[in-house]
Amino acid sequence: MANKQKILIVDDDQNIAELISLYLTKECFETMIVGDGESALEAIQTFEPNLMLLDLMLPGMDGYEVCRNVRASSALPIIMLSAKGEIFDKVLGLELGADDYMEKPFDSKELVARVKAVLRRYKAAPAASEVKDNTKKVSYPDLTINLTNYSVMYMGRNVEMPPKELELLYFLASSPNQVFTREQLLDQIWGYEYIGDTRTVDVHIKRLREKINDHEKWRLSTVWGIGYKFEVK
């Protein structure tokens, strides 16, 4: 039997945390609950979760700071949970590296669907013996994006990035010079299970540009009033 996927639940409201754990346990996930940011960082090392559900309002180190710490060294999928519903809070969470954002109170079925959707996007690198000729990979001068093992090589070094950033880059680079609207990119990368606004795309493009600079042969281009394209010169 395959090992259960592990979900780390970080929330100082024990009732909410136990309810989330119940939802996920019914879906055959293994869960662990911690109530503060410092414990969350420790649990990542000991519990080795496949995904973290992270509440923003935590005692001591808040969810934003936890996310920032995790992203400094890991691409662990993160879904932020918060009673805050302002666009600013969502955008800040995404800018710090969260893969999704849910407002409390949330529907249990939607929560489970989003957890499964994010996990589907995050795939561990296969063993060398498992790599086949049908590897999904696009290459340009000084840039290789491999969707099979979720890796990006830029200027001879590996660039760590969350799954949706990599998928967005791969999708654009797979259709060079083709313009995509923000709505099309939302649909292709986040899918019907994601309920968000087009600023999500802008945030992810901004993060990609911070990690990968324009090259003399290619670049991530903004097509004003429409969307984005991977421009090959």
C-alpha cells in the first residue's frame, strides 16, 4: 500500500484545526497539528509533510513569516488560511510564495479539493531509472524547464520555485511568442478548482522575473492590455 500523503496543519484554533484534520483523515491523508510558527518550522523537519495548511494569525511568528522562512530553503506546497479577505492579504501571501489562499470560513469539500489540486501539481523528481524519453522539457539558451521532475536550470544553476511558478513558466515557454490573457493562464495553470482574480497571474510573473532575468535570446514579455508571452528573439 502506498504511503499516505502528510498534511501539516498550522492553526492556533484547536477546534478549527481538529475539524480540518477530520476532513483530511477521511480522505486518507495523515495529519499533524501545531499551534504556532516555531513549532511549524520544527514539524517540517520531523514530520516531513507533503503540504502545509498555514493560518496567518499565529502567536509569535505569524503565517507570513513562517512562509518566508520555508521559502528560503524549500518548495513545500503551502495553502494559507485566513479570516482576512482583503486583496492585499492574498497578494502578499502569494508574493511570499504560498501556492493558494483560502478564506475562513471555508467549505470542507473545497478545502479538500484545493489540497488535492496543489498536491497534483507538486511531483517529486523520479529516480534516474524512471526517466523516460517522454520527459516534458523545454530548453533555450541558458534556460531549461523540466516539468517531469519540476526543475529549472538557469545560467548553469538550479532555481528553486513553487510548483505553480514553474508550471506557468513551462506553459509560456512551451508556446514561444504566443500571447495568453490572464484569464487563459488562470484557467490553464490554476484550473477550475481555483477561485481567484487575475492579479494572481501578475504576482507569479513578478516572482518569476525576480528569479530569471531577461536574456538576449528570450524574455518574459508583458503585452499591455492583454497578458503575457514568452518572447523568443
